[in-house]
Amino acid sequence: MSEPTSLAGEAEQLDAADGLAAVRERFVLDDVTYLDGNSLGALPAHVPARVADVVRRQWGELRIRSWEESGWWTAPERIGDRIAPLVGAAAGQVVVGDSTSVNVFKALVAAVRMAREDGRAAGDGPVRDEILVDATTFPTDGYIAESAARMTGCALRPVTPAEVTGALGDRTAAVLLNHVDYRTGRLHDLPALTAAVHAAGAYAVWDLCHSAGALPVGLDEHGVDLAVGCTYKYLNGGPGSPAYLYVRRALQPRFDSPLPGWNSHAEPFGMRSAYAPASGAVRGRVGTPDILSLLALEAALDVWDEEGVSVSAVRAKSLALTDFFLRCVGAYVPDGRVESVTPAAHAERGSQVALRCDDAAEVMKRLIERGVVGDYRAPDVLRFGFTPLYVGFADVERAARVLARTLAG
């Protein structure tokens, strides 16, 4: 077993050489070791003042004029363009608004409709009447997929990501997958799975909640059709901050949303009784956007404008942090007490480490009492999320040391 002083000294050296270390000062943090950014990101320090301006000046003084003078009306697309490079997309393909669940519904139903349109154009082959969904998905994705299947008259087939390629067929319309598994932190092969879905003539819908802002995604590069994600984890947008929807540019003229609200109308202030969809990613809008939360998110994204901050730099540090945490756990925690269910291979790891532990719920409760905040997922998983913009190597070493002490009783 390594001596704590040895690993603590190594952590100090790694922090001194960390090119992202200075970004930590941009966040509101305290003495707590916060490893739950995969649930809720920390508060960027400049956001409260920006939100205060929105409330006091834009709403309090300008009032209705702010829809134009403060840019409220165009915020969903403008902020979408801020998120686009973080998920590997060119401008004009991401729109921000609604929740992840609502955006999953829009994307999945639209994907089925496009697949059937393809079939009608081809004039032969069976009807595309099947949706594949990640069997290990976060529950809401499964609930939404089931509802979308009922609405479109499709059969729903839950399969693991490893089973997708073998499950695809000429009846498959759409496939809903998670880029990173929320329980284990496993990173799935987005390029290969997207290519397999396309080879079967179906459409790929990706949930990026646990990858956007933590690792490269490459939506444009890999030809992803549709993607959704939240902004309150690694993008630090705040509790309940609005989600986003990506629609590949080539598909935008065909994107047929099942929620055609007035905000996505070609003439939203024409007040026409007949719906005519707007062009571009605006088709993904529905109703009036949540301005306060939306503009808090816009302010939070400013941290990505800092010198040296990039998705590639964040990914490199994320892998270094998670590697170091696993080393520290291996050094400090008695053999057999925990088991990592997060893949060791970098190509298969997101930005979290999940440890299986028999009494995980009680252990996490005691960890939090001792100033190490992660979270717990039933029935037996301790989750530790690593947000490289504000987590350092000393945090990692301390978390493993406190975990070992907690498990010792």
C-alpha cells in the first residue's frame, strides 16, 4: 500500500503543472471536495451579477423591450451556437430550450417520421416500425421512448449498446443511445454505432448529458442525425437549466417536430391558424423560452472563452484525474472493499468513476458528512464525477483517502 504522503506529494506536483488550474478561481467553491459535477456543475463566480442585470435592468427597466434590445428572442439559437463547438458541431444546428426529456421526444418522433418518409420514397421494403433504445439508459429516456413508440405505432426493443449492431434490421426506424452510461461512466463508441445505424437505413439519436463539456463528441464529423443534452452538468448552467437539441443541417428541412409551437413558426407573430415551420434549427423551438435560466447558462459558458480552455484540454485532464483517482483508491482502500465498474481503457471511459460497494448508500452519506461530495445510484454504486475546470489532483487524492477512512469505520 502506498503511503498517503507519497501520493499527496504527487498530487501537489500535478496541480502545479496543470494548465487548467487557474480556471478553478472562476467558480464558487469552498473546502468541500466536490465530485458531483456529473449531476450539478458548480456555480461560475460571475453568473450572479449577470443574472442580476437580467432581472433588474433587462426585466425591471427595459421590460418588454428586452425581447429585441437585449436579444431575448434570439437567445435559443445564439446560445446554441455557443454550445455547438463543445459538441463538435458547426453553427446553426443547435437550439437551446425545454428539458432533455422534451428534446428526446422531439428528436425520436422526428427520426421515425423521416425513416418512414425514406421508405415511402423508396417504394419498397417493410415499414420502419421499430425503435431500439439503450436498455441501460437513464430512466426518462426509456419512458420517453416508450411513449414515442406508442405515438408512432412502433415496437420498442430495449438492447444494450453492445447488442445494437446485431439488433438492427430493415424495420428499424430510430435508435436512441447514451454517449456515456450514467451509472458506470462507460463511454460508448459513437462513430461506430452511428455508422451501423446508418448502414441499416435508420436514424441515430444520441443523449449527450454525460459527455458534453467533458470530452470530444464530434457530431458533424461522425454524421450524427440528432442529439440532445442537458446543460447543468459539465456545462455548469445551473439547476434545471435548459437542454439543447442538435439537428444535422442536411436534415433540417425534413425535421418534423411533434411539438410545433408558435416559437418554431415561420412567422411567429403572424398569429396564423395554420402551422408553417421555420427554417433551420429554429424548428426545434416550441414555446416561450425560460429567459432567466437561459441567460444564466449563457453567462456560465463564458468560462470556455478562457485562454487554454478547450474540449481537448479538458479531456486530457479528465483522463489524468480519473487515472489518478483509481490509483489512489487502489493504494488506500482495502482489497475487495470496492470494485470499479468504470472501464480502465481511456477509449471507453467518460469523466466519472463508479465504484461498486455493498453499503453504497450509507458510505456516500458518511462521505458527504466528511466533506467529500459524490453521489449514489441504486443498488450499490458510488459515483464520483470529475469536472476538470475546477477539480484538481489534490481533490482526487483527498477523496480516495477519506473514502478509505470511511470504509474502515
